Amino acid sequence: MEAIPTKITNVQQLVEALKNKDQGISYLHIMSSIDIPEREYERFYTWKLSHYTRNCLVKTADFELLLICWEKGQQSSIHDFDSREAWIHPLRGRLTEERFRLKDGRLEKVSSVLLGTSEFSYMTDPIAIHRYTNSYESRSVSLNLYAQPIEKWNEYDEKTGKVVAKNVSYDAVYVFDEEGNIRSY
Ligand SMILES: [Fe+2]
């Protein structure tokens, strides 16, 4: 096992720390050790006017780490969560996180929280239904860790509660090799 640096100061260190995580170390411990300037993430950002983008920094059988880039005003669908745990941390801007529950086949909003760059959101309920909105005056970016990786989710129609299944897709996938080179797909 490799020791986790007290402070993780670049993206490759973060990827290595997560990949080499020992069972006795929590994901929260690693995420709390992040001290990476936002400019270090910038080369991994991609932007689309049609939709927020999902950019994968690393994916294993146990977890995946994504950068999600939100243009001004962009919003996710209302969707659920096919994973055990998730940590969501804005690196830039501000996100509104709404959570919902199904009651008599209808969606009911149970909370709405504003997340800034000094906050983490944590999700563990396997049926957590939620929506993210970029509520900042310009672009926002979030760092999302899912343990285990998300393979699919259900989207809910806000008015009818009707459900549609979706498979994951990525806008960019990055691979860090042993020499520290980064390839993208
Ligand atoms: Fe989500």
C-alpha cells in the first residue's frame, strides 16, 4: 500500500491515491486531503452548449472520478443513483442540489441546498432522486466521486413521475500512464 499524501496537490496524485486506496482508508479521507488549485483541473474540462459534460478522470471496478462541467443555467434531469456512495464538490461556481422522493407515484421535493466551493455533498441512499442546477452567474464545475461507478440511472418526469432508464456516457475519458502522460478518448 502506498501512503496517502497529507495534502494531495495535483490531479494525478489524486487519481493514484484513489487507485491505491487501502481498505482501511476511507474515500472521505482522500477527498478531504485534496488541496488542488482549480487551474490544475482546467485541462480536463470540456464544454457543450447543449448539455453539461461528464469527464472521466479514472474508473475502476470500485469507483469513478468525474469532472462535470456546467455552462450557465445548465441542469441535470431528475434522476436516481445506481451506486453506494457519492461525494460531489464544486470546484468553481455554485450548484443547487434538490432531492426528491416518490410518493403515490408523484415526485415530492424534500430538500434544496446551495453548494459552493467549500462544500461537499454526500449521497448514500440507493434510491436518492436528485437534480443539479448550475445556479452560478457563469460556468460551474464539480468533482464527483462515485463508489462504485454508475452504469445506469432512471430519469423522472417532474409532472408525471414517469421513469425512463438511461445508460451512462462520457464526453471525455482520460488515462494517466506510469510516466505521468495523459491520454484522452
Ligand atoms: Fe446524479
